[in-house]
Amino acid sequence: MKKLALVLLLALTITGVALTKGMTNPPLNARECKMLLAPGRFQNRDAGTQQFVDLLTALCKKQGIKATFQLYEEGSPRLVSFLDTPGLELYPKSFILRRRQYAEIEKHVKVKKANDKFELTMKFRNLDPTVVIAAEILPAPGYKSKVSFEEKVLIRDTSIDKVYDYSAKVTLDKKPGDTLQDYATVYPGLQKTGVSPSSKIKRVNDIKVVEYSREIGTIDFTRGVFATVEMAVWYKEGESKPLIAEFSYKYKLKGGEPTNTTIYSSGQKSDDFGAALQKAAKDWIAVGVSKTGLIYQISGPDQD
């Protein structure tokens, strides 16, 4: 019996190594920390952002962290849509399809015109980095793409959680079609999700998000690692009341670093700052919600 158990364990180990192509500690491209903020704080985006920047400035000074903050002009608004089958079959399998387009926005956050070109992103997300890096998310040959493997640090009201994202982003002139098979011409890995190729692909819960975002500065986490700091506010199309706000900072990892980045001084300093920010901004944090949860209409926090 012990011998059989040992054989099974060895087989599972070999299978795991094969799936991850020997990458038991795969290299990361970037690390991003995110915190969702109560939308009521951003009824006036400029005023809310400035108040949060004042909080960040005071915290960095207290922590002895070099940072530069200023309110840059907002970029052009983007129309954000999440795509799935009518039965939401991709999301439970950890696959996320997202479409983003620059758009002209009228009063009351109504989309006047969306850019003809759009950005399509396929993500696979999991708590285990070796599972993430084994996912088939790459586009078909012929598509230029930006591929990234990132560690996400999610600062919530009572916890700080980590999850891993493997994503591939392409720019298209027109949507592939309206079935999973159509989208599989761009991302062949969709054929291996177990979802029927004839399944329709549509906007999740028919929710269109209008996103306003801007850079608000940089934070120096030592070792030449500078994080870009951003603020984003989401609205449902046609609604003037914010849906959610998000503070984030992200830094690239030169040449790729292993997933245990906290052993490096920059990673440790970032983690310490995140923990301090959780305490300092406790009255700002949105409780019990996530961006994808708001779109998929799932109660409670999930992975993002």
C-alpha cells in the first residue's frame, strides 16, 4: 500500500512538472498592489483623488519612503466590458475575457462614440503560480500581443491577499464574432476550457463600464524599483454616481524574478507599505466588494 502511494505521488509530481514545463518557481514580469476605495469618496473625482494623495504623502513621509505625487490630467475615458457565455462558464474556470475601448463620453456618462480599435485581453488567475503559468492563454500566430505574468497584492479591509495573473493582450479592428469558437481564433486555448465552441459570447450582465484613470505619481521602493501609482474610477454607463474606485501601484521586475519576491528589499518594502496603507486608509477601503464581483454580480470579495 505504501509502495502504491509512493508511485502515485511520484506520478503526480512528474505530471505537475510537465504541466509547468519545469517552472516550479516561474519568473514574474511585474508586481501590482491594488486597493478598492469607497465610491462615495469620489463623487468629485478631483477632490477625492487629492484627499487620497494627501494621505499617501503623509504616509510615505512617516514610513521614510521617497515618493512624488501630483494630479496628472485624466486620460481619455475607456469603455470596459467583460465577456463570457450566458451561463458564465469561463469565470468559474479562472478565465477572464476583457474588452477595452477608448470612447467619447457625453454628460451623464453616456457613450457617444467608441474607438473602432479595441484591446482584447485574456487572463487566467489562480492562487498557485505554477498553475497560472501552465494555462494556455497565448494568442494564435500572427497576432501581436503583450504577455505578462504578474503577482497581484490585494489590500482589503481585514486582509492582504495574493493572487497570480497570466495575461495576453491584443489589439483588434473588429470583434471576432459572437461564439466561443470565434474568439478561439484569437485565443486557441479557449478550445480546451470544456465550454462548447458554439456557446455565445456576450457582455457579462450587459454591464458597460466607463473608466476614468490617471497617474498620480511614483513611489521609490529601492534597488532602482519605481512603482507607477494610479487612480481609477468606474461608472456604469448612464449613471453619474461612481460604481467603485481603485488605487493601485505597479512596478516591473527586470529580467523576471522568482515568485518569492518578498525576499528582495523592494518587495519587502512594498509589502510593509501596503500593510501601513491598510491601517492609514481604513476609512477609505470599500468593504466586501471586488471589481469582477460587481460585474458578475457575485456577493462578497473574490480575487480582484
